[in-house]
Amino acid sequence: MTQQFYVSPEQLTKDRADFARKGIARGRSVVVLSCRDGIALVAENPSPSLHKVGEIYDRIAFAAVGKYNEFESLRQAGVRYADVRGYSYDREDVTARGLASVYAQSLGAVFTADSKPFEVELAVAEVGPRTDADHLYRLTFDGSIADEQRFIVMGGQADAVGDALTGQWDAEHSFAEAVRTAVDALRHDGGATGVPRARLNPNTLEVAVLDRDPLTTRGARRAFRRILPDEVGDMLGFGKDGA
């Protein structure tokens, strides 16, 4: 009878965490940041249909890095949770904190019980009436949850992007200024150490926002809207020829 090798719980947990981190780091970073006009979500993503950011509910958005099939299944589960809770109780009962708690339980269960952890990192953002009332939650592959302030950077070379963003973030930025700040920080993902990459093309960026007051700006309850490449180009100062 073959005897199985013993692996300590500590080593098993470490191996699973290392596996998940490597998978997450293969992709490009995503930035979620608060500003005067609301919350901006900016990702480097050349695909026009495989989104890294999306809408969950009226004032709640989702962003993710890692394996698309895994975080897309989580996004869809979050939409179902929000719809059922809003219908069963009240729309105001659907909050980013409640959604983040559900995601944390799901990720934690997969990390401890399944043979392979999810190679994903998530952000759940809820826009408030003021910048200091915004809620930004960051969830890691093992179910850990953190209540972040100002901004979140996930995936890729997140430390380099976060360092670049720290000195540029301003709560009084408009959406255009916030997007420019985020894109400038994303240039530090994938470049040589300390050397940012060249200017990023709007067609390789995925940008969405949560309007702070959508009823006033667009006459709608839903705060989430996507920014098309042409508008992103205008925000970044690109000409019509892309230069």
C-alpha cells in the first residue's frame, strides 16, 4: 500500500496562496478611485466584450483581475444576489458591504475546501453623496476583505501602480482628471523598474464610472455608465487620429 506524503496545513495554505498570486499577477492592473464626480474604474483591457469592470446594482460596481471565467461567475452571482435582495426587501438594502461579505464567504470557502483556489482579486465600489461616503472594498483570493480609502489597485504590478497613484490622487478631481491620473499610473504596470511605459491607447483601456448624482446628470437611478474609447481619448487629450 502506497503511503501518502504528509503536507502541513501551513505549507498547503502557502502553496495555494502562491499559486493564486502568480495567476493574478499575469494580467494588467485595474484601478478604482474616488473623485469629486463619483467613482472611476479604469483597466487596461483590449477586449471590447470581456469586461473587467461591470455594474452590480443602482450605485454599486464591480471590478476584477485574474481568470475571466472565475470572476465573471462571481459577478453574475453578485447581480443575482442584489436583484433578489432588492426585490424581497428594498433597493436601499442592497449595499456594497453586504455584497462584499457574500463574496468573502464564497472565496474563503473555495480557498479552504476546493483543490484549486480562485485566481481572482475583486473590488466592490458603492458611490455615496460625498467622497468621504464612498465605499471601496477589496477582496483577495482567500476571502480576506479590506475597507479601502481613496483608491484600490489590483493585479499586475500593483505596488508600482499604487506608488505612482499615491502622489497624484486628489478628492477634488473631475472624472476626466481622475481617469488621466489612473491611466498615467497604469503606465507603471509592465514597464521596466522605475520606468513607465509609453502613452496608453484609448482602445486598449476599459473605463466606467459611477455618477455621484445620476438623477441630476442623466435623469436615471442607475449610477453606472461605460465611457466609450472616443470619450476616453478626449479625456486623455488624444486627437481624432489617435495621436
